[in-house]
Amino acid sequence: MISPIPPPAGHAAPSRGRLAGTGNGPAFSVIDIGHPRYMAVIEPDTAFWVLVRREKLAETLHGDRLLKAYRRKSRQFAEEIHHLRFGLKPSAVYFNPTGRCNLNCTYCYIPEDVRRGGPHMSPEKLIQALGLLKAYFRTTLAKDELPQIVFHGAEPLLNREAVWAGIARYRHDFRFGIQTNATLLDDAAIEFLRAHDVSIGISLDAAAPAVADRTRRTWEGHGVYGQVVEALERLKGYPAWSVIATLSTENLRHLNPLVDFLHGHEVPTCLINILRCTLPRSREVKPDDVQAAKYFIRALQRTHELYRASGRKLIVGNFANILLAIAAPTARVLMCDISPCGGGRCFFAVAPDGDMFPCSEFIGLDRFRGGNLFRDDIPAVLETEPFKLVTGRKVEDIVPCNRCAIRHFCGSPCPAEAHEMNGSMHCTGAFCEFYEEQVRFAFRLIADGQLDDYLWDGWDRGMRETFRM
Amino acid sequence: MKKAVKKEKEKDVVACRKSCKAKGTGLSHYILMDRKAKKS
């Protein structure tokens, strides 16, 4: 059952809510964002925020202007956040056409035995699967909205024949993407993907082979840096591609050269994701929270220096999503940093045998198998206990997230990690300060008028302004 | 050409929020690039 919209402050009890902090008054939290002149004031439930000059803080907090502004907007913002958290329907599938991979990366969340010898989905079964998904999405999406299929891994290009058959057959029914380690991304593959408007994501962790090859290697222990860089060269000029780097102890101190390298190769967007600690092996390269934040923010600042010098942006998509969570919550694209996360409600994952999981991160955790695409009714699978465990994980039930001012900017990722590493859905994941520092940095950028510099050009096209002070 | 950097005039209080139809769909393992691929 969908949670009812909680009444915003001012409507819950017989209190006039004249003042912040008591009765029906808004529970403003004051946050030191590390800016020399501004502090943030946040009402967590509605993600309402303002930045206030430090010397004006007391006057602003207890004056009429802020309270009136909050009262005017609180219901609208509460509804907006509620819809994002509980009102969206699935519109994407992470589709693993094979269990196998030709690499043995340190932090992979797919079990080793599957990656060594897992099944391939046949072209016939893949076409059947996409047909089932097409029929399902007709019931959830408006006619003018295309669902997304992202071929993911393991390494999807090991089953190229089936993937190509699916894309060719359903090219007008889905927006397709593929995430690949790029070792099999030859000229013919790129030509096919470009011709079919397929978005391409490739994985690379560092600008130097000595670092990149620490975590991303073949089963025989050989690095693949050279092959990935060749693919980068081939993709130059293609607008629909991105690079994902996974932040670990192995590349933490090498992010700035990576940013320079990606910018130099005209990569339009990258993700610098902190690694997920879902499986024990990945925890061997888990970076310290504080160190991860420090180097990540330096890398973000480096993207800005490059933009100022060249006029060309390298967008760090996962950080851009945090900025959007603050400045335009409904525009966020990635659904890991919201609670409940997008797993099982905005998207789900399909394994090569048709088994369905709330998210790719759960493939390999049999307990989270909700059903099978070929045998079960999709809406029924979304209501199964494994899916409900994920879609029911809320920051309100997690300590300290339930009293954290930035809980709707961070979302306490990730349920798979929390469950496997920390033992419960009601625990946090592996990182906290990493997200705290990102949000503080995001607010500093807003205070300094640099929001646009870290987002795609035209990011707010078609949006309406709902609040300004 | 280098784009001029916008800077808010420093004010006592700064706040802005925008809205659009929510379409959030992605997990952080992948970001689907929206721009139409060029045919070469």
C-alpha cells in the first residue's frame, strides 16, 4: 500500500505553528555547509531549503518572511516529494543477456561462478522477453513515453547475437542502452549501436594503466586499459555515451588525472560512483568515507577548472543528480539517492534465465528473486516479499537517517549493501559522510552561483520555477 | 567560446526550486544519455 502523504508542518496538530521548532511550526534544521558567508536552513520532510547569511540567521529563522514562504509552499513540496518517493511506476529494465564476463573485476556484484559459466539468453528468448516487457509497459506508461532497456552485465557483448536481435526488432519500442567493459566494442559493434541510437556506457577507473588495471582485469590477471582507450577514441563525437568509474582505495588518489583524461577525450558525461560493498570481496577495496569525499570533491572542482578554461563541460552525473535533488527534485535521473530507492518501483532487473530482481545489485542474492519474466505476471512480481523488502525501505525507519536533515538528498543508499554488509534493511549502507560532504559542497556551489556550471546545458529547459527567495 | 559564468548577486537569503514531470528511472550503474545519437 502506498503511504499516505504526511501532513506538512502546520496541519498535524491543534497548534497554530507560529514559530519554527515547536508544535505545528516547521522543524527547520540549520546546517553548516562550510561556506564562509552562508548557512543552510532545511525542512527535511519537504526538502525545503534556503541559504542564509550567517549574521542574519537568527533574524531569518524567527522572522515572518521565512515562515510565510514555508507555509506557502509546504503542501506543494510535500506532495512533490511524496510522488517521487511513492508515486512513480517502472519505466526501465536492467537486462542481463548473459551471466558471463570476460573480466574478473574486484568489486563486481555478480558472483564469480556465474561470471565464469553462467547462461546466455538465446536470441529467441530475448525477443520473447522484450515482447513481454513491451506489453507490460503499455500498461504503465503514457503513449508518448518510451521505456528504457539497458543491457547490463556481466558483459552483454559476450551475447552480441541476442542483443543485436533484440535491438533490431524493438528499436522503435524502447530506448536502448548498453553498459560494457569495452573489450569487445569493435568497429562493427560501434557502427551497429550508433545506427540504432543506442546509448553506450563504458567502464574505466583511471587514466593510467598501472592504476586502472588494479581493479579491472581478465581472469588471467591481465589489464584491459589499452582496449578501453581504443574504444574511447572510436566513440569521440558520439553524443550518447558516458564513462563510469568506480571509486575505491585503488584509484582514490588518481581521480583528477582521470577527470583530465576524460575531458581530453571529449567524454560528455561520466559517473564516478563510490563502490558498492554488497559482496564481501568488494569490501577489500572500500575507501574511507572522509578520504573518498575529499578526493571526489577535488575531482568535481577539477571539472569546473577545465570548464572555465575550455568552455566545455565534463558532467559528473551522480553529483549532478545530487544538485538536482536540491534544486529541482523532480528532475533527478538516478534513483539510488532517494528513499525508497528506484529498485523494484522505477526499474527492475532481469537475469539471463528470466529471473527478476529489484535491481542489478541483487542479482546473485537468491533471496531477492521475485519471480520469472517468462512464467510470472510482472505486476504480481513487483508485489512479492523480496521486492517489498526493497521498495519498503525508507529513511524514516533508519537511524540516523530518520533525524538527518539531508535524508531526501541522499536517500541512504543502498539496500543491497545495507542488507548484506550491515545485516538489515533498516541499517545505512557503507557510506554516510561521503554523501554529507557532497550535499554540503552542492550548497556551497549554489551559494556561489555555480549551479549551472555543474549541470548539462539547458538542464532546466521546460521546467517551471516553483520557489525563489 | 568560453561561456560567461553566472553569479547570483549576494543576498541575505538564497533559495530556488524548479519542477517538472518526474521521470526518474536510473540506477547509478548506468546513465542513459538523452541526446539523440548523431548519424555519421
